[in-house]
Amino acid sequence: MNYLPVARRLNNLSKIEIMDTALPNTVIQQRNRKKVYLVVDVLLVLSICIWLVRFSFASTISRSAFTTSTVEVGSIENTLTASGQILPEFEEVITSPISASIQNVLLDAGSAVKAGQAILTLDKTATQTEYEKQKFQLESKRNSIQQLKVELDKSFYDIKSNNDIKQLRINSLKAAVEDAKRLYKAGGGTKEDVERAELDLKVAELEKKQLENEIKAKQKTMQLEIRESEIAAAIQENDLNALGRKLQMADIVANHAGVITWVNKNIGVSIQEGESLARVADLSSFKANGTISDTYLDQLHNGMPVIIRANDMEVRGIISTIYPSVQNGIVSFDIQLNDRNNKQLRPDMKVDVYVVTAANNHTMRVANGAAFKGAPMQDIFVLKGDKAERRTVHIGMSNFDYVEIKDNVQPGDVVITSDMSDYKNAKEITIKK
């Protein structure tokens, strides 16, 4: 493009301004606007030239600069991408039943262990002393119960003896009343003597009735006191038995055969009750634990198919448990593996997890690549000889391996799977050897 006439016109305009400085303001403003228009025109022409040059380069690509995939008919599974970890299907966590200190470690991590085999020993001196103390306290409590029974029996016997004495006195007073009545009839006594004898009898009968009520209340009190003491002794006995069981469990042994995956080797360190001491796993069978963003929680359910991959290994399974708690926006779920005895599985192995949400067994598909951005409708490039033409297609299901293309392609078409965003304005691209 020849810019010389434009430059001359700008030069002439400048000369006119210098020679004639007394022009009116309207004329000067008009000339200034013309200058601006000229500059805009120049910039516009330059932009068009640059775009044409860029377009001419962008419409050509080397064959080695992109990857392709042939459209084929096959099955495809729509998946959600998650992460996971392989875990032993059975793993026993051995905890300390008592507060103690580690005395000796007999087996290290990685060692095979049989059921009942000792793993480590604890210093049980403090707990053993406490056990003996509680044992003596229980024996003392039982003796106290026996002593209480003896004392209460004696008290009850004393009350009963008093009651018998009252009965004898009542019998005596009844005889005195009869004697007073006979004397009164015979003229040897007075009416007052009869009334006094009858009054003494009534008082004695009331006293006996009061004593009988005391006997009943004392019986109930005896039963309650003895029962309360027996309950306290039973509680103390249960505590003693529990402590005895803990002492027996303090011999840290494996309950099942397996392999020790971890053991606390800090000899002499203080261990609190319930603190982990070792883990024993059965490495003949495995499961997996997956984690995924909580935005997909509504799409997860038990029984969903899952694909697990690590390096060249692929294992399938189903979701067995979905944990309801959400931590830092992450949901966890357990996976039951179809091939739980796979020899390539290892504890704590990190794996890629793909949760299958849908499947189609007969559809057009191509290998997944950077060209596919996840939009339901997008442009792709299909090879035609030494050209690549742009087509708008509808995208269906996708996973790590394949992408479903619903229309505008045929089986056998070759699709560019590399990122072609630099050629988004090109309808056709020339392929260079």
C-alpha cells in the first residue's frame, strides 16, 4: 500500500497553518477534524492488512502440529471425575485399652502376623495396682453388707422381743380387768378400779400396735438398705471385671491374620486409653475410597458403576456407601471392587475414579482431546484430503477416553482432537506436509 499521497497531504496542511495563522477558528477546527479522519483511516487500513496477514498464516497448519481421531460407532459412558485411594477391605485398628507406656515392640510394619500373635507389650504396672486396689475395696464392701445384715437382724430381733413382751403384758392386763370386774360384782372393788384396769389394757394394746408398725417399717428399711448396698457392690464388681478385661486386652495381639501396616514404635512413650497402637490389614482383598466435589452429591447414589484407573490398570466396581458429611466442599464414598483380589492393587495407592452416570452402547464417538471444551454445541475440524473444514456439532456424553458426537459427522471421518482455538475464525485450514 502506498502511503506517500497521504503524507504529502498532511505536510501541505501543516504548511498552510504555518503560512496563514490568521484563519478563522471554524476553518482551523475543520482542518483538524480532517487530520483526525486521515489518521483513523491510516490505522484502519493498517489493521486490515495485519488481520489479512494473520489470517493467511492461521489458515495453514502442519500435519505434525495436531492429533486426530477417527469417528467410530461404539459404546460410551458418561462419567464424573473424582479421586480415590485403595484401602484394604479389612483393616483392624488396635488401640490401647488402658493408659500405659510402650514397653517393647515385637513386630515392625510390613511383617506378616497370625491371629493371636503378639505385636507389642505395654507396661501395665499402674493398671495392675489399680485392679488390686479395687479388688480389696469390693471385698471390703461385701464384708460391710454382711455386717449390715447382722446388725439389722439383731435390731429386728430386739424389736420382735419387745413385741412379745408387750403381748405378755396385754395378757396380764386382760386378766387384771377380769379380776377387777369380779371384785366389783362381789362388792370387793370399785368401778374406778375396773375403769383403771381397762385403761391400762387399752394403752398396752396401742403400744403393741405402734411397735408392730415399727417392725414393718424396719423390715422395709432393712430390705432397702441391703439392696442399696448390694447394688453398689455389683457396680463395683462390674468395674473390677471391666478393668480385669482391659488388663487381659493389654497384651496387644492380632485378632486376625494379616500384615502389619503400621505400628507405634516409640518405646517408653505414654499412651492414653483408646490411642492407636497398630494396624493389621488383610492384603488379599481391597476396596477403594473416593472423594468428589459436593456439587455432585445429588448425582451420587449407592450401586452406581465406577471405573478405577492407575497407570495401565483398570478395575470396575460400584458405590457401596456415600458418607453424608461434607468437609471442605468434599464428599467421600466407598467403592466395592469387582476384582478385589487384583494383584496390582496396593494399600494407599492413589487412583483416578470415574463415576458412571449414563451409558450408550451404540453411538458415534471419537477419542477425547483438548478440542472438546464440554459445551453441548461446538465447532470441530474434520479432515478432507489436505484440508480441514470446520463443522458445528452437538456433543453428548463424554469421559476420559471418548466423546460422543451426535450429528454432522459420519463413521470414518477423521476429527482433529487438538486445541484449535487459534483457528476459530477459519472455515477451512490447509494442511501442510
